[in-house]
Amino acid sequence: MSALSGKDILSTEQISDDELSLILSTAARYEKALTAKMRLDVMTGQILATLFFEPSTRTRLSFEAAMERLGGQVISVADPKTSSAAKGESLADSVRTVAGYADVIVIRHPQQGAAAESARASDVPVINAGDGAGQHPTQALLDIYTIQKEKGRLKGLTVSLVGDLKNGRTVHSLVHLLARFGARMHFVAPPGLEMPPQIVSALREQRVTVTESSDLAAAVRESDVLYVTRIQRERFEDPADYERLKSSYVVDMALVQRAKSGITIMHPLPRVDEIAVGVDSYEGAAYFRQAANGVPIRMALLALITGRK
């Protein structure tokens, strides 16, 4: 029985070092099986419910692909307009009902804390696929997996995170995992979109070296990894603020050529215009490989929390 069996995955802080190691090694095993075109029946007879109250392509489809690859089945709410939420049903009631149909639930919701609320209502494990500006733990797990594959190590790296750090749930989750491996971090954001101060304080209390600035060119000169995020239109109440900030940073080949040699460029996607298409041909552009890594990571999580391994 897996140490993660029956466990909700709501934030990266709740995942122990041993559990993280188990997730990464299990994902590597499943990736080898996928590469070898092996037929897997680990989740035969199991049903995954994906409840997405916000738009998603990669997260929803990679979870569903992961379940299918493991031999399980999927039921889905991909449009809240077609669910009972449109009739006024509470989130807790929706989740309590769906828990009677499935063995594991993956939920994305615009409200921070919605995943924790869902876990309290559910009799089956719940995985947070993003709760507003809160966390996105499975993205952080696939990011760490990607960094390990791209750089060959996790310890002692310098990582720059750029863009909407205030609202970016991907970076909120990732920094807590990076801190475990002694990463030095540069937070690069336009005024008003800086990393939340409570996250910065928590990292510094752990003696993590953190630099905050708006100078991307300076940060990339000493970075092993550049993690780019988009300025998120949906997080702005005033469209004028979005228009003013949306092109604050653009990663192009001119910037890459001034960066540290061998820098790895990552992005949780979707991108808008913050990474020029010309960068795609750079060998260190890892964002599409990063997206593909979501399948083995989510295979590992589904198998481990249901006790199937």
C-alpha cells in the first residue's frame, strides 16, 4: 500500500520529502512504460471525475490521458454552465454527489480554498488542479520532474521566475518545492504583480536566497532555469491594468543569447506573447516537453493515492 494511499493533494507544502521522491520515481517508471508502448491495467475498474469550473486544456486532458493510459475511466464536467452549479448547487453538495460516482476527483475552481472545501466534502481523494490564485500542486510536481530531467539535478540551481507572480498559482506551488533543494531564486515582476510577501517571508525563514527585482536581463545572466508565466487577463478587475502590464516582459532570442549558457526555459502554458515563437527552436526551450511530462506525473499520483501504485 502506497504511503500516499487515500491522501488528498491540495498543496505542495503537504507533500513530504519521501512522498516527493516516490512520486518522481513512480512517474519515471510510468514514462518508461509509455515510451515502450506497454499496456497498463493499474487502474482497471477505477473512475476519475474531473470537475473543471475554469478553462483548461493541458491539466484536464493530461489527467484524463493519464487515467486512460492506466486502464481506468473518466467522467467529466468541463463546462460549469452544464453542471448543477448553474442551478445554484453548492460546491460541497456537488462534490459530495460526485464522490459517489468516482474513486478519485480532480477539481479546478476560481475560488481560492475550493479544493480544500471539496476534500472536506468528499469520501474519495481530491486533487487540486488549481484554486484561483492559490495553488496548483500537480503543475509544480511536473515542473520539478522537468527540471530534474533537463538539468540532471535539482540541488543548487538558480531559478528566475518572471511574470504575474502575485496571482500565479503555478509559481506559488513551485517555490516551496524548489526551496527543498537549496535553489536560489530571482522573482521578476512588474510593479503590483510581485510575489505575495507572505511567500517571500516564508522562504527567507527557511534561509532561501531570494532576490526581487524588475530586471529580467540581469536575472537570466546567472540563472540555470527561467520560469516564465503570462500576465493573466482573468485576474484583473480593470482591463486597462491588464493592457498596461501584459507585455511587461518578452523572452526572445536576443535575451536568450545574453543569458547564462545552457539556460532552460520553462512555461506552464498557455503563452500569449511573453515568449517569442522564435525561441521554440532553442534547444533549452523545454515548455512543450514540460507539458508532456504532465502525463507520467499525473499517472503516478492517480495510482499512488488510490493505492494501485
